[in-house]
Amino acid sequence: MSTTVQPAIITNAARLAGIVQAVGRRSADVPRRWWESALVFGLSLVVYTWIGFRVVAQLHIVNYDILDRMNRALMVWHNNPAKMSAIGFDYPPLQTLLISPLTIFRLGVDFLVVIPVASAFFAGLLMMYLNTMMRRTGIPVFLRIALLVAFGLNPLVVLYATTGSPMMIWLAFLVASVGALYAWYITADVRFIMIGGLAFAVAGLSGYTTLLYFLLAAVGVGAILAHLGADGTEVEGTMVGFASPAIYVVALWTGFNLLLAGNPIYWITSAAPTTTDIEQFTALGLLRWTGELVLFGAPLAILVLPALLFVGLGRNNPFAVLLSLMLTLSILTPAMSVLLGLTDSPMAMENAVPILVMSVIGALWLARSAGEGAAAISGLLALALVASIPWTFQGMRTYKYQNLEKVFTQGILSGESQEGATTKGGQTITLDPALDMGQWIQENVDATGSVLTDNSATYAVMLFSGEPELFFDRIDKSDGPWLQAAKNPVKADVDYFLLTTDGDDLLSEQYPELLSSGELTVVYSNAEYAVVAVPADFAGLTEASAS
Amino acid sequence: MTASIQRSSSRRLTEGVESRVATLLPEGICRTFRVMPYAVVDDQVLVAASDADDEITLQVVAERVDAPVVLVRHTANEIVAAIDDVYPPIEDELETVEERRTRIQMAQMLTRSGLITNEQLQSAMIQHARSGDPLGDILVADEAISEDILVAALSEIHQMQRVGLRDFTPDMEVARRLPEPIAQRHQVLPVADADGTLLLAVQRPLSPELLEEVEEAVQQPVRQLLANRIDLDELIQKVHGEYYSELATSFLMENAPEISAHRVFSTPQKVGGIGFLVLVAICMVFEPMKTLIGLVTLASVIYLVVSVYKFRLTLRALGTHLEIEATPEEIAALDERTLPIYTILVPLYKEGNIVKRLVRDMNALDYPRTRLDVKLLCEEDDVETIEMIKSMDLPPHFHCVVVPDSLPKTKPKACNYGLMVARGKYCVIFDAEDRPDPDQLKKAVIAFNRVGDNVACVQGKLNHFNQDQNLLTAWFANEYSMHFELVLPAMGASESPIPLGGTSNHFVTSILRELGAWDPFNVTEDADLGIRLHREGYRTAMIDSTTLEEANSQVPNWIRQRSRWNKGYYQTWLVHMRNPIGLLLKIGPKDFMSFNLTMGSAYVLLMNPIFWSLTTLYVITQAGFIQALFPGLVFYMASAMLFVGNFVFIYLNLAGSLQRGEFGITRTALLSPLYWGLMSWAAWKGFIQLFTNPFYWEKTEHGLDEEEH
């Protein structure tokens, strides 16, 4: 007989034998329960939106960052012409892009509904991811509910989940990313690496801080795989799968910055404060305020961090080490931002929210690592979270570096509008003038591009008018044409100037005496804004005018 | 374990079988070797044996019992009664007395004459114990003896005359007296008429019932002559080859012309296509910009919808494991006596160089060779391959099937031909260079047993064994990983019409025949067949078993193969969209969309170069007219596809490889856009060929992987 060739087929099973993340070696994941996830998400969304509507519309406590982003999102759909570049390079792009669906219809903007939804939606996602993580931890349903409620009612969380804070966007995706790694470590299923990688990419363009977590996670994944006995090919392949989405989005964003802003790292440098009037800190000061931030905002971290290190190093639990490093990063980030000069609101209390979230995730991992003690640790976690509610609430009233925290507590306690109230940082809460001016423009201006304004100062008016196409702003055709139009508004078919009454806008800088000189007619004004009519014979800043 | 023979023992089988040892040996071993473990005495397992002196029996038992064994002589009746107690007999599966006698005679004849060794006999006996197949067939399949020796032995045992059919020239009138279906089914053929008695070549003596059936069919007495199975098979093909060939070519065309690709475009399609082009031309004259914007919008919408559909499928597959799985335990628990005959169709053309490897890989399948029916389908003009096969003197589970030379000379026609001579309950196609997972056939059998009756096809996964050869093969492996690990399992799970892969699709043979099998005029007959199965209410399931193929490692060869695939996709789309309303009503809106979006991917490949050129041109020149082509929403759609969609597809390529555990080629997935460029090149080639040479089969050259050199 002639055919005797030795079989050389490598079966799938043989091929996968040495692979840590092979199908046969994977632990079973918790069964999918989409309805539970949908329920947690839906309930959180409804509750935060409801609270948010009361806080924003009735108490007038609104995160100003969101107004600018929302205005840009409105321009994405309704500017003339609609343009993607309205997103700009000043903020992480997804902070605007991801809320842009809320502005497809203008109606929601008029009634302030979309502002709380912008943060409540992502807070809902965050709660959903936390719930899934709790299921993977093996926490029984009643304890899950208690934990979610205790965490969800933390006043800091409520503030940022209801007032449109863009932080909720990146935080939701950060939790999704860490949650995917959590699932990966439990199941060894490489799918979660991919999901984690994609989530980090989205989170990275929603908040640049996430990129630091990503770097930690990448190192952690590689180290864990090596620790589990994976060979170089598996580590490399996994790292490619994990890192490529984040690297792609960073490269893409850098490319856009180079092409359109002329500076590939403009997205980093633009985060630097524009004002020099920022408090300087000593090393000791930074240490002190970091401690206070943790103490008032996320006291749970004080317990969780050493416990994670103990479990991680003492019991050979590499994922606990990774989580402890992430928690440490969240604690150190505010101080690092100050040291690197990347923030204009140093040591702000909002920085405590990521610390709190990372502490909760760390505590969940501790519970899972405790085996049969998981329920007991979860119970303790719930108690700690409940206890921290009044503690943090009080901290929000006293902590020095903050935004709307104190005003929020005042509003909650009194139930009265905070219009005109002053924040601890000295900022006055004013929403009515923007609403009022937006309404006036909506009712009295028809011509597209006829209101010249510096959108970086008047974004709230533009937003509340619901008609960004009426404005000739710096985004429409970039700064050059806008300055030309400012100099010769008639040539640019401008009928009105919209200025701030305190002169803190680029148009007022061009015409510093405009409001006081009476040269042009102020057709409408309020405490914050004024609209000035531009007559057909107005020479502006052209040579004719100068002469 | 140690073993010894003891002619008697104080403890006898008649005192009963201890339950803890009763099933130490499988039923097949007990019945074949007439042995029965029945007690443990002094830590030794007592095994009743009718032939306690037989060394083979002792060795077989000792190898299977994890304790010292003692064979104790008992009568056959005592042992059979005990076996029947432990394993209640199923009449159809029991060896008859006649069969047993034949087996023993055969074993004695072959061993005494020194034609086989004790080891060969032992191995064959064990296989017989598992499968119940005739000992002689097993020995031939294992290449321990030749078919001629077996025929001689059977002739001696049954006292039946032999006939040599090699180089025999049949009298067609005589040969065709017996209707082809009977000849094919029983592998018999009239070879001569001797004074009113028809001399019938048979592969094995016919039972009285079968003999009666044959005599009734030919209306005359019949005398059986034993023949070599290989020679007889070739002779049947020679006698009925023309009929097979005609049927292989024209069955579908004549019985279901509306779904045959022998016509590329139907008249309404021609009118519609030309009408659309004229309309576009007119619009271009009057409103060129608006027309271009309209076309760009249409293209963008197609892009978006196809991409979203594919993305949704892959996401679904990423979340779960959607293929039908069979565990090693389930496979081990399969009773081989119940395994059906499995036909393997292997179309070959100018591939003599890889026949040895093919035979090796087919023999490595974990399936009783005696139940394999491997059809090596060769074209008549491919003398080199035919001679190579013949020179290898293959055992009779390999059949060299020579397809008569006729047009169209395509793989589907060869497969149709092979299907007509197939004997298996199930059949599967493998390409010559394929290396299926050894347990794939058993997994397919398990899958067929597990799924509903409407599942007519089970598709195995495909991937490549030479993925590390070069960048092209790595890209190919990335693509296949995504397609077979993510896309197809998701389509299978959602019961969408699946464009079948070229090989490793396992069919229920009878259903396949009923449907007219493959369309010989379609150059992606596999994809087309998947859709036709779906149209007729049948479904395709995926199994978690992989066949490794040779990835094309040379660009020109790859382009040829891929252009054929794309042309076939266009053909398939055109065939099934001849009557879109009818198709919609027949398969429902969900599957109608799925079909169009799946086939639509071939059209997207045509659009790619246009959009890439526009983007590049815009980046370089910032030309205003290009910007004008993408107003508002169209711009957002196009941007989303450019920046998000492209990356997502790159990533899904990577995800497929990760899901499969092929970590070494994840890097190359990041360069997929270059591969897409090649895909578009091939798509355009295929598209142009659709008009210039629609039925031309771009042959792929195999055996280019480095391992062979």
C-alpha cells in the first residue's frame, strides 16, 4: 500500500492548549439579564432626570460647562450650515458629540429638559455597569439595590448626575472599561478585553484623564497575562486588541488638531487655564487638600485603598493591585493637574466623584475576593455609603474648592431658586438673563447670521434661543472672518451685536465703549446681555470710521 | 495491568455479575470477543471468556480494565446470556450467526495464511467491536490487505465466483438493463448475459431480498460474481457517466430555471438597469451637482446600512457562543454502530500534487473508514490527477470519480456529479487542501441529531493553516476569523439566509438532491445554495469545528479567486432578485433585508475606491466641489463611516482573530484597509467579468504554502 503520510493536523483543542484565554479554559460568566440592566438604567435615568429638572429649571442650579457644549451640539444640527466643526478643540470631543442627539429637536432646549438628561443618561449607564459588576461579584439582589441606592443618593453623585455635568460621560465609560476588565479577569474571556479597549477609547475622547487609567490598565493587563502564564504572542496580541482603539482615537484626534488647529497637541495645551488668577499651592498644601478631598468627598477610599493593597500584595491577587493603582491615580489626579498647570479649578470637589466610583469598584472586588464573605463586605459597603451621605453633604457646604456644591445643598435644603446666589468660589448663579435674552432673540430676530456675537461668552443665550443659525459667531467661519465681520458688520449683513454687559467678550473688546457711548441703539438688554442694533450706515472699525 | 488465564475459578458467572464490574468493558468488545467481566476476587477482575486461551482477547481485555485481570473459561451461551443481561440486545445491531461465522473464518484464513499480523487483526477486531462493520472491510480500509485479497477470501468463504473488471469493456446494452438507481444503491452491475442468465458483478453477496429485487428489475435470472469494489464503482460510472453528467449540468436549469444562473440578467433586470443609467445620464445633463449629491447620498446610505447590519451581527456573536458545540465527552459517547455513511466530496482539478496530503487528512478523520465514502472528483481531461490517484492504490473508501468533459467545467457541476454517486446519508464538501478538525464529521452528526428537521445544512468554520506565511495570508485569516467566528454564527443563530462557505458544509444528502444541489452556472454555488435552502424553508446551523484551508499566498492568485467570489455574489443577487416581491413574500422582510445586506457587501467593495479617491483628493486639494457633494446629513454619515465605520471594521477583523485565539495575527488586522484595496480590485474585476465572461471559473492554484516546499 502506497499512502502512508503521517497525520499533521493540529486540532483546535491542541492549538488552544497553551492559551490562557482559550475558550475551554474560560470560567462561565453570569447569565445575561438585559431586563435588569434596562431596569437599572431606566430607573436611574428617570429619577435623575426628574431631580435634575427640578434642580435646573426650578432651583437654577446648572453646570455652566454643559451650556457651552449643548450650544455646540445644537450647532452641529442647526447652524447655518450645520457643521461638525462646532465641536471644536476646547473640550474632549465626545462630551459634545455624545449629547448632540439631544439637540436634534430644538424643543427640549427651550424647556431646559435636555440639560439634566445629558448627565442623567450617562449616570444611568454608570449605575447599570455598577449593577452588572455587582452581579459578577455575586452580591444578592437586595444588597445590590441597597448599594445602588446608597451610592446613587450620594449628594455629590446627585449633583453631577442631575445638572448636566460632562464628567458623567467619561465616568460612565471609565466604569464600563474597568467593568470589562473586571469581567475579563473573572472569565478570562478575551471578548471583554475588546469591550474594555473600545470603552477606554470612547472614555478617552470624553475625558482626557481616562487616558491615564488606560495606560495603567494596559500595563496591568499585560502583567496579569504574564502572571497567568501567557506566552509573548498572547500578551502581544491581547495588547494590540486592547490598546488599538484608544491609540486610534488619540492619533485621530491629534491628526485633526494638527490639520485644523495647526498644533497636534492643542487638545492637551488648550486644557491649560486661560487666566493667571489661580491660587498657587505648596506641596504640603496639595497634600492637605488631597486629604480633605478624599475625607469629605470619598471617605470610603481611606478604607478601600489599603485593603486592596493588602489583598493584592499579600494574597497574590493582581487585579486588586491594578484597582489599587487606579484608585491611587484617581486620588492623585487633582494634585497632578495642579502641578502640571492643566486646570483652572484646582482641587475642585468634583474630583471626589471618580475617587468615590473607584472606591466602590475596589470594594466590590474586595467582596468578590472574600469568597463567602462577599455578602458581609457588601453589607458593610452599603452601610459605609449610607453613612457618607450626610458626611459628604456637610463637606459640600464647607470644602473650600468647589463649584456648585454649596449652592446645591442650599437649594436642596430650602427648595428655593438659587438665582443670584453666590457660590463658594464667588460666582453668581444667573440663568434668567440668558433665558430672557434667548427668548427675546427668538421672538424678534429672523435673519440668518444677523446677530454678531462672541459665542464663547454668550453661548447660553444662543442655546436658549434654540436658533444658532441666527448668530454670526466665531464657529461659523472661524475667528478670521468673524473679526472681519466685527470690523465691518454691515458688509457681513449683521443687524445686531449681542454683547455681555460686563464687557467680558471679544466683541466688547472690539467696541469697548459701545454700550456706554450711546453711539448705537441698545434695542434690548438685561443684567448680563445687551443687543445693539447695527444701522445700515454703520462703518464699524473700518478706515472710514477711523477717519 | 497484569493479566492471566485461568481455566476455572471457584467464582462462576452463573452466580451473577457484580454491578461494579459489569460495564468495565464496552458492549462491542464483550460481544466481539465473547467476554464478560463478572466479579472481583482478591483484587483481580474475573472475566468470563469463551476462548480463554486467545492472546488477542487477553490483551484487549487487559488494556481496557484498570486492574489485574483473570480470564475464566465459560461457555459461549453463558457469556452471551450475561452480556444480554447487562446490555439488552437491540436486534438490528446484533451480529447474526452467519456474520459471526464469516468474521471468524475470515480472521482465521488471513492469519493462518500470514496475510495479516496479530496486531492488525487485534486493531481490526477492536474497530469491529466499536462499529460492527465487517472485519474484511476494516482490514482493507486500514490498508492491512488489498481489496483483491478480500474479494478472494470472500469468494472462498461464500463459494462464489469472482470477476475481474479492471480494463473491462462493458456491453452497454447488458450493463444498462438494470436501472441506474438500483445499480447505484446496491453497487451491482450486469456484466454479461450467459444463456439467459444475467451475470451480475456485486461487491458483496446480495441478500435473497436484494437478489429478488434485482431479478424483478431485469426480468431474468441473475448469477452473482464477486468484484473488486473499486473496479466495480468505476465501471458503474463508465456505464452511467453520461447520464450523470447531463443531470449534473441541466437538472436545475430545466427544473427551476427561475433560480438558475444560466441566464445572468432577466429581461426586467436589463430594462431596469438600463433605465436607471439613462435616468442618471439625463439628470446629469440638467442637474449635474444635484444628481451627484443624490448618488453620493444613495451610496452613503447603502454603506451605512450594510455596515450597521454587519456590526450588529458581530456584536451579537461577540456577546455569546452561538455555534452548536459538542463536547469531547459527547463525541466519545457516540455509538459508532449508529453512525451513518458519510460522503465526502472533494473536487480536484490539476491538483495531483496535493492528493497525498489530502488522503492523509481524510484518513485522519475520527470516523470509521468503513463508513466513509470519499469521492475524489476529477475532470476527465485532468489526466495527471487521475493518474496520481490511481497510482496510490487507495482503499475502497476513496473513489476516483471522473467527471466527463463538458461545459460548464465548474466545481458545482463536479459536485453534482459526485452527489449522484454518493452513498452517504450526509455529505460534505472539502477542498483538496482542506484540513478538517478530525472530529468534524462526528460533530456534524451530533449537530444534525440535535437540531430540528428543517436544518438541512451544518456549516463548519473555515480558517487557514498557512496564516503566518505572509501578510496576505494573515489578512485572509483575519477576514475568515471575523466571518466564521462572528458573522456566520450570528446569522445562523438568527436563522438568516446564510451564504455558505466554499467547503465544510455538511448536508442531508436527500434534501440536497431534492433541491437540485449546486447551480453549475453560478461561480459561488455555495453562497447561492445557502440562499436556495433558505427559500425552501430549510435552515443552516453553524458548528464549532474548524477546517483549515490553504490561504492564497500570492496576490494574482488571490485576485483571481476573490474576483470569482464577487462575481458569484453578483450572480446570486441577480438570480434571487429576479422577482424581488416573490422573494420578499417567500422569505419575509427580515430575511429579505438580510439577504440584500449580505450580498450588498459586494457592491460596497465597488464603491470603496470611489470614496477613497474623493477623500484623498479632498485632503490634498481641499476642492470645493467635493465638499459640495456631501451636504449636511450626508457629510455626517460619510464622516461617521470614514472615521468610525472604518475603524470598527478593522477592529472586528482583529476581534475575530482574538475570539479564535490567534493572537499572532492581530497586528496585521490593523493594516486591513490595504487588504480592502485588494478586495475592491478583485470586486471590480469580478463585476466586469459578469458582463464579459459570466460563467468563467477563475481557478485558484493550491499547494503554494511553504510547508510543501
